[in-house]
Amino acid sequence: MKQVNQIIGKIFDDLADSLITGEYGQKPKIAVTAMGSEHGESNIFEAAIKAQKSGIDVTVIASNEADGVKVAKVSSEDESHKVMENLLDSKEIDAAVTMHYPFPIGVSTVGRIITPGKGKEMFIATTTGTSSTDKVEGMVKNAIYGIITAKACGIQNPTVGILNIDGARQTEMALKKLKAQGYDINFAESQRADGGCVMRGNDLLMASCDVMVMDSLTGNLMIKIFSSYTTGGNYESIGYGYGPGIGEGFEKLIMIISRASGAPLVEGAIKYAAELVKGNCLGIAKDEFNKANKAGLKDILNGLKSSKKEVAAAEEIKAPDKEVVTSQIAGIEIMDLEDAVQVLWKNNIYAESGMGCTGPIILVNEAKTQEALKVLADAEYISKEKIDC
């Protein structure tokens, strides 16, 4: 009889929660560590108590206690992480929110911000951790990590943009090759006049894409700015934090916040974690990695590591006779610019390097534009789709 009463009691509890949240079923169980916050443990307790009102079962791992929330008491930050790990391993919680975590190489976090231009949410892929020791390989992986996270948050076909930083063009070519080989990527269009999936600073502010791809160092800077630009920097008040660690074979949902994160952002991070739990983020990750690998992801990544563009190893390449150069070829990495010019010279096409409003450019004679595009595409300095532009 006692067991029956417990079951009935739980059903009524769930029904009561459903009246508040509009959802019925088991609450996501999220733990958050409190020690180490620059704003004190009370900051974390405030966030946890508010998050619970959204139908989330929150446990605070802390040295203190507070009314209205479950607490796992600890005496140090080191102990906090041990308790957090134990709770994850025993499945007593579904996900954790913490201020730092030593993710293995190959795992990095997908942040989530609210952009000031239109108040639209956008995922930053990625913000902490190291997807790869190679920057371009890391950004290619980051795109997939961002797609996984966006899908887990209910965006069925997220748009993907690549921030216009060093490595963006090589990342674009690799991702477009992956798409051509069968992995579906919905590329965004910049809201600037020249369009394309390589995003400008304006696109960051306007959220021109659902997932903005960049390296994690740049992403870390972005998430800090977008989280605290209204407060002067010492209190992160807006958004959802640095996000979950995503990587192939990594099967824990661990969310990162900053020591400077204030209660509103910590509450957002807890809700973000709960949304990922409900959206089956780990299951989606397995499925997306399987699809990407079937489309040749690993071969593409290996090709990035081994591709060394050979210009003229020991020979000195002399420029052809100078011509009037008014045709601009964009989409070349800044670090590859001079090598690309040398390749054109070697093919008897006079060219000069320059800097346009959207980044590095090569200038050639108008009559030789298509020939130059083909040479550069064959040498993998630009995407082949640019040849007939």
C-alpha cells in the first residue's frame, strides 16, 4: 500500500509541475557547482531556485545550504567536481553546470547567446576546450558540434555560418566538400550585400545564422563580450553560458559557466542543460557523428593535415609581365595569399595581392579571371564553385 501511495504521490507531483511548465513527465535533473563563483555561492543558489520554477530538479553542490533547493555539501572545489562526477556516473543527475572542467582534446563547448541586433538567440561553436590542435580541423568539427546542439534545442535544420577569421575559407571548402559527399549542412547567407556563408561582424550582432562557427579562443572572447557588454565586464548577465562539451565519444552533459557569471546567466545555463536533456543531445550527437563519418569526415580532416600547397620549392618564381589588374578574387586565406600569387605567376598569370573590404583579395587582369580562378581552385586555394561565378 505504501508503494502505491508513493506512485500516486509522484503522479500528482508531475501533474502539478505540468500545470506550471505545460509539460508532463520526469523532470530533468541538473546539478550546479557553487564554489568558486566571484559573486558568492548565494549567486548560484538564487539561480537554482529560479530555475526550479521551470520544472527542473536542481541540486546545488556547495559548502553552504539554502531553503528551497537540494544541496550536496562539500568543503572544496576539488571535492565539488568529485561529487559532480559521481552524480553523473550514477545517473542521479542528467547533466551538470560547473565553472571549469578538463575536457579531453576533441571536446569543446557550444555557447548560446542573445544577440543585441534583434534579440535573437545564436549558438557559438565553440567557446572553451580544444576540438583539435589544428585550427581549421577544429573549426570543421565545431560546425558539427554546433549543429548537434542546435538540433537538440529543437532547431531541425539549423543554418550555419563561419566567422570571417583566419581559417574561415579553408573551413568553408572542407564543409562544402562534406556536404557534397552526403552530410546535410544548411549554410546561412550573410546579411551584407555580398552574401555568402562567411559571416562579418555585423552578422554576429544580427544573428544571421543559427550556428556561428569559429575557433574556441575567438568563441571564448565572443561569449564573454555578449554575456557582459551591458555590465562593464565583471558580471555576466545575459544568455546561457559557454555551453555543453561536445565531442565524438564524449557521453556526459557538462555545461560550462564562468566565475564571473551572474544569477540570470546561471539560471539560463541550467535551463539550457535541461533543454539538451529533453532534446536527447547525446543521442543526436551519435547520429550526427555517424552521418558525418559516412560522408567522409575523417578523410577530409586527414586531407587538411597533409595538404601542403607546393609552390616552387627551391626555384625562384619571377612575375610575368605587369598587366592592368582590376578583377578581384576573394575567398583566400590571409596566410596563403602570397603563395597563391606565386602559383598564378608560375602559370604565367600576372597577379597582385591586396586587401578588400571583406578580406584578402588577389587582383588579376579582367580577361584572365576565369583562368586564374581555375588555377587557384585546382591548387585548393579557393572552392571550385567559385570558378563560374
